[in-house]
Amino acid sequence: MKTAANAGADGRIDKGTVELRPDLLSGVSLPAAVIHEAPLAHNLAWMQRFAEAHGARLAPHGKTTMTPALFRRQLEAGAWGITLATAPQCRAAFAHGVRRLLMANQLVGQANMAMVAELIAAGAEFYCVVDGVENVRQLGRFFAERGLKLAVLIELGVSGGRCGCRDAAQVEALVAAIAEQPALRLVGIEGYEGMIAGGDEIAAVRAYGERLVETVRMLHASGVLKSEAPIVTASGSKWFDLIAEAFDKAELREHYTPVLRPGCYVVHDHKLYAGAMDDVKARHPQLQGELQPALEVFAHVQSLPEPGLAIIAMGKRDIGHEPDLPLPLWLYPLVSHPAAGSTPIDVSAWRTTHIMDQHVFLDIPQDAGIAVGDVIAFGTSHPCLTFDKWRQLLLVDEALEVQDSLATCF
Amino acid sequence: MKTAANAGADGRIDKGTVELRPDLLSGVSLPAAVIHEAPLAHNLAWMQRFAEAHGARLAPHGKTTMTPALFRRQLEAGAWGITLATAPQCRAAFAHGVRRLLMANQLVGQANMAMVAELIAAGAEFYCVVDGVENVRQLGRFFAERGLKLAVLIELGVSGGRCGCRDAAQVEALVAAIAEQPALRLVGIEGYEGMIAGGDEIAAVRAYGERLVETVRMLHASGVLKSEAPIVTASGSKWFDLIAEAFDKAELREHYTPVLRPGCYVVHDHKLYAGAMDDVKARHPQLQGELQPALEVFAHVQSLPEPGLAIIAMGKRDIGHEPDLPLPLWLYPLVSHPAAGSTPIDVSAWRTTHIMDQHVFLDIPQDAGIAVGDVIAFGTSHPCLTFDKWRQLLLVDEALEVQDSLATCF
């Protein structure tokens, strides 16, 4: 079983300006996925503060990590709930103590409905989204037969996008369909601005945020929302600031429940979301601090078969590679320069050229002077598709000492 | 936790010419990865027979599935051993009863070496490959300190390829380095022809196969191989016939251990390896039968937001998407045409246009007439990166009744 959890008490590794000891990695089977505690803690607090500053609740998207220990940290930091993508994800989160579950997806299929019915019967506060009359009919029948109530949000989509109502007429038809199902309780509006692409995206995201707000207002005014503080929710990890601004209104703070749902922020990344963070800062020069990358995958140099080429013992089974191939960050020259006092070397100028199931091809300088057995820490872009490669990730402190092994539940 | 194992006694689904009952999928939470027993059994026997017909042993690459129940089936069908890619994979296979482990990779890192040392001490027959003097030195020291012997194969690579010695001089240097390590026992030659690309690939693969054979002969003649029947091994799932031909010599049958290592054959696929199979048949018109696709992922239609577009409740977390996006095969119109007697509809003309973490975008005819809740079975190309998305896969019979839940150990 692939696990990075076999780091014993001696499974510590040093980094940064700390002295490098050649034996430090000996307790950890590499490749291993590592989360750095300091930037993790910083990100948890930073995003919570950001949401609160805009009068919004935070329901971090849990599908990013599916790591219950991180869900717990997010809730302890003040999160309102956890967002999930599927019924089995909701079941896993609930089993680990998450009581408020926002499934930002349609609930489809008898077995998935049954799973959610069990959660509701067990006391979960559960929400899912609807965007079609047929699905509303199925949900209404299923939950009515079981004497349960299901809280739903209407999903607003964009033309050419993913799920969600494209126009007001579809919303109207859906409201009417929901009203015919006594088991369903319409409590708000949901959207995902991440599907917006092309043209002036910033303007389009702002307009979409306003459309969400206007729609929930309109529905609230018409009396169809069965909630004292209707939900309006959106936001991935790229344009969370624009959605937060759209939701940041005195009226919403007082009479609604605006909810932001970024997921990747918790470990951030080294390129895609790093760039998005730069854009957020450019839009908000007054913003204090920023998200920091917290996730790395450590792997050995496995083979040096030709000058300028290193094969790394890590592949698609260990690290995400979309949209960007793994990003080399730090070389730990455990074999090539084992002398005490050596420090990790910045190798961010090196380039990954290819990735296979179990191997990465790294373009290195002809005079790199590395050796088989050296260790390289890689960053990811983006992070979601790295988490799902692991059943455990290692939480490490600033000296790279392993603090905890975090189980995932994909 | 994501699992397809929650199919109870009622978790059966029909397919093909069998009558379709609208309730049949109700016990299974979709998406679910499904392996069809009949083509699986066929493939197991077919490849074993193919290897034996060429006088070769079969050590199927286990990294494809990392499914111990399939390892067991492969061994029961006559496999000589199981090939793995990493030390943790070897540990997992050994823990599930696989005694002969061929790690077709360099063994790098103290923790991984320690893992292998434990396996050898526990009675595993273990082989790994070497391609560099530094790695040989590390392995020799590590295993000597523990009083253990490590059997190694020299890897032959190709210029511009992955790992492996590029030329005879490197092989010679490696032989000398191994000879200096009493803990190491050189027992053969390993290669992977799958890295050959460009030009006349068929001729290049044949030449590579001959180079492997010539090298093992040369080393055997020089007396450096510490084995009565030295190993020569190669072959992925694309050109296994060409390697088998290169190994099919009376001399090898009598005095060597030729080993083929295809992995994907066990479930085959619907495009990449299906095409490779067509090529194999074209090269060998006399060949009886062929590999059959055995792996599908079943998923619900989740949303029909625009004419001609279906969003499927399945994504990168559930199915591989390289080199080809998921291939729609069969529509089970459970909702749109629930009448008894309806049969699955061939939708292989439909096209997946995009895949996200949890969603697939399917281009469908404007008059497709499907409904949210309908089920579509998708094929993959290739299969490796579907297995690693699941902790369990469902083994089903010809009526799609669930026979077993197969745990993976990625």
C-alpha cells in the first residue's frame, strides 16, 4: 500500500537554512507528499479572515483534499461548513464529524440519494443543488417516500458552461417544479464562476456575482425561499475576491447567508493559483498578506542516463501534472554533497519535460553534479490532483520533522 | 470514502441483450468502476498462452491494477511472478501472497531499500534493475551491512529514452561495479521497449529485443551472471509480440529465463491498446483470438443544461483521460425509457469534449432524448490511470450482477 506514513520517530528531514544531515530522509519512503504546517496554518487563518472581512461565511471545498484532518482545521478556524462534490464525499466528511455539508452538485441516482437520506436522518445539515425539473421530480419523490425534507439551492450556470440554469425562464420553471414537491425546501442560489472563460473575464465574473445576488433577492421577495437567511454561494480559488465583493452588501450581511467555497487555498500552489493570487493582490493593493504554497512532493533522483537528463522516481501516480508539469523547487544533495552544513539548493530553473505513470523526466544542467539518491522537492499546479494520489500525506514543521500523517478518504 | 463496494445483494445491473430493469442500478453508488468477468478471464488465459507459445514466462506488470485479487488470478493462470514499479508496491504484493517480485525499476533511497530488505528476509524472491555505478555502490553497501544478497538485472535503455545503459561501455562499467559488491548478484538483463518512438518503430523494437538477447548471451558467456538460467526481460502491452519473437529461441528456452511483462492486457482497453491489438493481429494473421476490453466506468447523466450537451457525474477523480478522453459506450436509459424490455443503446458515436475533476462534458445529439439519472458506461484509453482512482472495483458477470469487490492497494 502506497503511504508516506512510514516515517518513524527518525523520519525527519531538514530544509531551508537548517543544517542538512545526509541521514535525515532515511526514515521516509519516497516519493512522499508533504504539507508544511506554517503556510497551512497561515492559509487557514488568512482565508477565514478574508471571508469574514466581506461578511461572508466560508465553506471550503473539501473535494480538493478529502482530508478529514484538514476539514477539522478549517472548521476550527471558523468555517461555516464544508463543501463537497458527491454523496460519497459527503458521507466521508460526515463520518469524520462535519455536520454542515454543502454539496455543490446535483444529487443523482437512487444509491446516492439513499446515502444522503441516511446522513439527513443522522442529523446532517445537508444542501445540494438542482438545475433541472426531472431531477427535482426524482428528488421530491425519493425524499417524500422516506418522510424526509431535502434543502436545495438552484444552480445558476453560464452559457457554454457546466451545470446550472442558463436564464430566468429556467429558474422560474424550476421554482414551480420545486413548489410541487413537498419534500423539497428551496433555500437559496448557487453558482460557480470558474466556468467563465473568454472575453473580459473579470467583468463577466463580477456580473455573474451580481446575477446570483439579484436572483436570490428576487426569489426571496417572491416568498418562495423557505429560509430566514437564504443562502447565496459561489467562488472557486481563482476569483474568490470578485465573488466576495459581489456578496459584500449590508443587505446580504443582515438578511442572507453569503457563502464562499474556495478549496485550493488551503495548500495553495506554486504556479496556477500563485498567479491568481498575484491578480487578487493587484486588484486589492490594500490586502494584507497572501496565500502561501504548502504542498510539495519529495522524490529521489532515480537515474542519470544521459548528460542533462535526470529520471525522477515519481510519476502521475504521485503528483498532479495539469495544467502544469511538476515544478522542481529544492535539491537536497544527500548523496552528491553529503557533507554536514550543506543547504538545499534552489533548482526552480530546472524543467520537467515529461511525466509517465511512475517517472518524471527532468531537464538539468550538464554540470548539475547531482547523484542518484539525491532528493528533489517538487511543487504542483494545481494541487487537487495531487491529493487524490495519496492515502496519507505527511504534515511537517519548519525543520521538516514529521508531525502527523494525514489520511485522505477519496 | 469513495467506493463502489456498496452494491448489496440487490446491487445488480443488466446489460446487453438482457432485459433492462429500471431498478437494477439502485444498489450501486455511481460512478463505479466495473470489471467484466468474461473478458477478464479470457485475457488472463490468452496472454498466458501467448507467452508459453513463445517459450517465455509471464510476469504481468502489477502497477497497472495494484489489485491483489487480480495478481492472484494472474498467478493461478500460470504467471511466473508479478512485476512492480516501486518498493511499496512490492511490499503490498508480497503482503498479498506474491512471492516472486520483479521490480522493473532502480531501487533508490534508504527507506525503500529497507523495505526490500525486509521482503528478502521474509522469503521473497526479489529482483530489481540497476543502470548506474553510484546506485550499485549504494545497494552493495546497504545489503552487505545487513548480510543479505540482492539479485539485480542490468537495465538496457535507448538513447533519448528513460532509464537504462545506453551503450556497451556503460554495461561493462556496471558489470565491473557489481563485481565489486559481494552483496549483489547479477542475474540478467532488463529493458522496456515502450520508450522507443519515431522512425521505423517496429524495426527498432525488434532490434532492441535482439540487443537484449545478445547482451545477456555475452554476459553469460563471460561468466559474470550468477544464475543457471539468466533472466532476459522486457515488454509492455503494445509490442509484446515483437519482444516475444525476439526471445523465442531454442537456446533461450533451454538455458535462460525469458520473461514478458505486459500489464494492461488484463483488462485491455477501448482505444489505445485496442489499436495495438489490431497491429499485433496484422503482424500475426495466424493468431487465435485477441484481448478484449474488460474495464468500464458507469456514471449518471447529471445535468442537461443546453441542447446537445450532457454533464456526466464523473471526472478525473474517477477515470483516466490520457491519452484519450473517456469513451461513451452504452446508454442505460433508466429514466428516459424505463419500460421493461428496453436494452442498452450504443452511444459510441457520442464524444467526450472536456473533463474536470468531478465532471465530464458529453457532446450528444440534439434529439438524444436522454434524461438526468440515465446511466452511461464509459471505456478508457489507457486503463492504468483508471485503476488508481479507486479503492475498490466491482467484478460483474455477464448479467452485470456484482460478483466481488476488488480492493486496490495504491
